[in-house]
Amino acid sequence: MPSPEPAPEDAIELTATLTSADVDAVGEIVAAAAAADGVAPLNEPAMLQVTTADNPRVSHLLVRDDGRLAGYAQLDQRDPAGPHLEVVVAPQARRQGFGRALVSRARTMVAPIPMELWSHGDRPEAAALAARLGFDRVRELWLMRRDLDADLPPVPDPGPVRIRTFRPSADEEPWLKLNARAFADHPEQGQMTRADLDRRMAQPWFDPKGFFVAERDSRMIGFHWTKVHDGDPPVGEVYVVGIDPAAQSLGLGKILTLAGLHHLRDRGLATVELYVEAANAPAIALYSRLGFVHTDTDVMYRG
């Protein structure tokens, strides 16, 4: 049976701000795709932008089938390194060319600048679409998981370093400066602004008791921000660990990671996960020593 003709690019709706009805519709197809594929189709920054008011550097692309939302894409041009795209197509609307139409339309909006396209989960359909459109595989994020019921090493003595929890309304600016130092070369984390931080702190999952910071001589030099995903059962996450480059020799990565893991286990969670750059061999080695195993991969394509 021949493949259907791709959906026409001129059928794509473009907007800077989604209506409340479209926000709900995007949420529905994201949930349906996650249930069908076993992985969330949009990353956290993209999901936060779904409900954010008009942002001139973020565009929302929608395609409908008989009046019902069939696909959604978000084109983010805030990163100085280049634009990137997140795409989701409703499971019942796949193999009809909607994904290809969304990607192609977004590409015309940024050409001739190369665009980055994320695939959450190393899915063969995404690889095939990327190949058809001339995108190259350029980056991988590993998803690693650990059973918290397994033996967990104690938190090492931090010596002259003080480990405490995050203090809202006092720690935001010092943390942003530390985060920028720790992730100066990271294409997403290092770009975080006060608005980005405030948006995350306003989420239902935010808990300062699970946000650990390390101080030496009253200077913030490291942190481990944990997160708990609602579900049945809930799952913990090593959301982000950052160390000041000047404090890399103090073993804070292990100390802070274990502080967070003990916190998550004490909350009664059975499983914890994290994302790490596949090219970050030292971090993968640390997490492997702490009992994490590689379970899935997110892939970035560029073209």
C-alpha cells in the first residue's frame, strides 16, 4: 500500500501564544504519545513554554485533522547556538505526513540556519524522518536509572564544605551565577535565566528540601537539585548536579549526588532516574559506580 501524501505545509497554523483550548489539546496529545511510546515526546523546557505567554523567540506550530489537533511543534530560537524544534504527533494521526509537514515548515522559518531536532527515545520513526529530511545525528542524552531499594553508600564527609538546602528568596541569584559557571559550555542549562528559574520554582513539584547546595567560606560552589515525578508509583530524578569549576577536586559530585539520593529514598521512592550527556564519560562513570544503568537515549539531529 503506498504511503499517504505528506500533509501540506500551508495547513500548518503558526502562533506566538496558544489559546487555553489548544494548551489543553497539546496536553492531551502529549499524554497520549507518552502512553503509546513509553517516553514523553516533549522535554521540560518545551512543556513550560506551552503555557507561557507570548515569547517572541518561541513559535508554536499546529496541524489539525477534521478540526482536531493532530500534531504540535515548538520552535525555540532563544539559544544563541541555534534554533531547535520539539515535535509530537497524536498516535492516531501518525503515518499521514503531519510530522514531516511540521518539521519542514519550521525549517523554512529559520533557513539557511541549521535547526536542531530532538527525538525523545531513540525511535526508528524519528531516525527515518531525520534521514529523509537530511538531518544528521549529532548528540545523545542517556537516560539512566537506579533502584533505590538497592544498597546506597553513605554520604561522604564533606570536610570544610557545608551542605544545606536551598533558601527561596535568598539563593536565587547566587545559584544562577554558580549555574552559569558550572555549565558555561552547556547549550541549555548554562543559558538559564531568573525567569526560567522562577518558572520552575512555581511548578507543583518544586521542593526546596530536595534542592541541596554546597558552600565553602559562604560561597556557593555546588548543588544537586532533585525532582519527583508524579505517577503510580512516583519516580525521583537527579534533576541537575552542578559544580563550580574551581571546586572540581573536592569530590562534591559524589557527595551531593548521594545527599539527594538519600533524600529521595527517605521520601519512600523506589526508583530514581537522570539524564546525562553520552559524551560525558566522567559523569557516566560516577553514576555507574553509584548503581545507575543506561536504559534509554534521547537523540538530537541537526540539518
